[in-house]
Amino acid sequence: MRWFIRIRPALAALIAGISLLSPSAFAQTNVTVTPGIDNKTAEDAVAPTPSISYVYVIANNGPTLATLFVVARAVQRSNKSECNRPEVDDCKLSWWLDDKELTAEEPEKVEIGAHRSKRLTFKGKASTLDVYETEVAVDELDSTSGKNTSHVVRLRVTRKLLDLGASPIAAIEGGRFEVGGGHKIPVTVTNRGPRSVTLKGPPSAAIMQDEGGGKFAITRDQKAACPLPAPKSLAPGQNFKCDLAVPDLPNGRFRADITIEQDDLTPPTASAEFAVRRPVGVAIFWLVLGALAGAVAFFWQDSKRTRTVQQINALSVRDEYLELRGTLAAAQSESRSVCEQAIEELTKLAAGLENKANADAATRIDLLKSMLPALRNFAKLESKFHDLKDPPTARNALRDARQAIQGTSADAAWQAVNAFEDALDNTTSSARSFARVDHTTTRVRWAPHELTLGSLRLRLHLIDALNLLISVALTTAIGVGALWVPNATWGGFGDVMIALLAGLGGTITGTVTLSTIAAPYKVQLHAPA
């Protein structure tokens, strides 16, 4: 027994130490102090939110009334400063016995009936992330032996936010969306931390717009959020997937700064850049509009050029008539009259082409030009007619030839001139004073199945219209491929102007180029002289 006597003091000290360190069981007395069922731990606790509440139960397990003295110690932070001082605003923590707040360092007498209990709570608010330490002593007075038994509860609360670990949010970058909204960015939230975390709210994002040079700024408080109908608990390693709805944005380059705003959670962050542009239909609209404007410009330019060419032709033909009139004698009154009428008509045609956009005198100019060879021959025959003293048998042929030359068919004019010549030949029995003109190379006879000047011009207009359609289509297709496809933020004022001018320039250039291909075939559309 000597060995037991020797170790008894050490054993008593060990039992006393255990009773101080462990608040969960005090079997030597009728009073116990144990953590409440809501507590996760007896001594060490982690508080992610400013609101703190830890409950302990003081129970009298004996058959008699228990008299206790409860002494709460001051709450200290890691720098040994105390809470609940007037100058301290971020730390209001204290012990409560049921509904009564205990004053630090002042004993509070408590009587607990047999098999009854009271609630001892450490609660309050601690805004600053720090370590808060406190203890409370529950001294039991044994009425039989007169000895005191002390129960000590020590509590260390660490104010620390929950953490999802490193890079818990992953979002798909590089999205290309169109103006109008309805687009989504896939987001995955993974708990990479050591503890379970309950997401009380959805991941949300502030939308930032690129102002140039990679500098992003907030854009009209635009927000985006994932749907999260109820709190979502994530154990370590678990993830949560959702789609971040992109709001209706203008065209441009944007960045979604994604986070989870929760007061007990270290805010995780991630970003995803994306671009918004106007739909391809808008690009096609402006390109087609520019192409049509180019077509209008081309038609104006082509009309102006065509009318100018016709004016030049009209004045050139008029000069030929003037030259012919200068060679006519006074006696050749019929030929002079036809020349003067043609000169007057050509002068009016040239003047009329000046300001009329849709004027077209090419057919009439070509006809007057084609009549010149017949008129020259008619002038010679008229001179012969007067030399023969105006034979009556040829007067009707003279009148018919003049009317035919002033008519609408060069072929009919030649037939009438030849008939006039035949009438003069029949008047005399002598040989002709000059050789009969061979008109086989100058007469233009059109069979019904042959092409006419009008049909050729109609064909040319159809070809020009087809060229225009091809040019507009090519300009639009090239514009979409060159301007809209590679530009993820297409749709700004500059983009629209470039599309408009590209359509305008492309159509003008393309139409002029395609029309230039056919230009050589427009030269000789009138009957050769």
C-alpha cells in the first residue's frame, strides 16, 4: 500500500486537472455543466458570422436544492484587450444565465432545485475577425461538508469566415453573344475547402465593360445571377453548377466579375470575358442599304454619263448635218429643209438631255445619223431633178423620198430614194450621168427574226440589272465575312458606317467593273453609215 500512498497526491492532482479541462462531465458532484445540444464543441469554436451564441446547461442531478455561485470572466481578444468596453464597438460578448446578463468578475448566486437546470449562454456580436477567449466558473457549495466544488468552462471562439478553398468558381470564357439577352455563361462552384459550406445565395456577377486598352468599368449597375431556389450545402469536394444569365447589353466587350456574397463566407472570385455584337441581320441590312445606295449612285453616274455621251453624239451628228447643208445649193430646197429640221431636232435633243435623268435619245440620234447617207444621195438626185427641169413623172417620187427620209426607217428611206432615182432614170433615155450607188453595204434591212436595236438595248439593260444584283450579293457576302464574322463586338456607330460605306463603295466599284466588261459591246449598236 506504500506505493498507493506515494502516488495519491499525483493522482488527486491529475483528477483535479481533468475536472478543470473537461467541462463535459463532473461525476463527483450532483451538479454538472455540459454543452447544449446545439454546440459543436465544448472549448474551441469557429464562428463565421458576427452573431455568436454557445449554450451550456447547468443541471442539478441531486435530490436537494443546490446553491451555486457563477463568476464570468472578462472576454479577451488575441491582443489581450477586453470586450464590452465603452470605447470598443466591434466586440459585445458576455455570459447570460437564462435571461440575465452576468457582469464580469462579479459572482452571481444561483439556486437550482432538485433535478432542475438552468441555461448558461455565451452570446453577442463580434465584428472583427479575431480569437476571443473567456471562461466561467460555477462554484457549488456542499451544505453537508461545507466544501466548495468549482466547475470551470473555458471557451475559445475564433471568428473566421468559411472558405471554399482555392479557385472554387470556374466560368466559361470567350462567349460570343448577340444583342437582345437570353444568353448564359456556365458556372461551376466547387467546395475545395476542408469544411462543409452552405450557400445561402446564388453566385452573382457585376458586368464590366471594356473602355479600351483592357480597362474595364462598371456598366450601368448591370448584374447577373444564377438561379438558386434554396440554400445549397456543399461538402468538401462537391460542386454546384448553374447558368449565369447575361442581361441585355449593347454591343461591346464585357467581363463578368463573379462572386458569392455571403456574410459568413470568404468571397470567392472569378471572371469571364465575353463579347456582345449585333445580329448578322443588322450587318446585312446596312450592307444591303449601302449596296443599294451604291446602286443609286451608280445609276445616277451611269445616267449622267450616258446622257452626256448622247449629247456628244447628238452634236456630232448635228455637225454632219451642218456640213451637209453647207454643200447644198439654193435650188436643193427639199434637202436643205430636211437638214434644217434635223439640225433643229438634234439641238433640242441635246438640250433636253441636260436635266432629265431618265431621258434617252439614243434611238432618235442613231436614226438621224443613219439617214445621212440616204439624205446625201437624195441631195444629188434633187440636183439632177432640177437639171432635168423638174419632170412631172418624178415629182411624186421626190415627195415620197423626202417623207421617207424624215420618217422612222432608214430602210424605207433607201427604198424611196432608189425609187426616186429610178423615176429620174425613166425620164431620160440617156445613160446616167453618175454611177448608181451600190447600197448593199449601207442599207440596213431587218428581218423579223433578226436582232433589232431596241432588243439589243433591252438585253443590255437586263445584263446591267443582273450585274447589279450580282454586285449587291457579292458585296453583302464579302462584307459579312470581312466585317461581322471576325468582329465579336460588331454593332457600334463606326462598324455601321464601315458597313454602309463598304456596301456603297463595293457596289459602285463592282457594278462599274462589271459594266466596263460589256462596254466594248455598246459602241456599234446603231446602224452603220
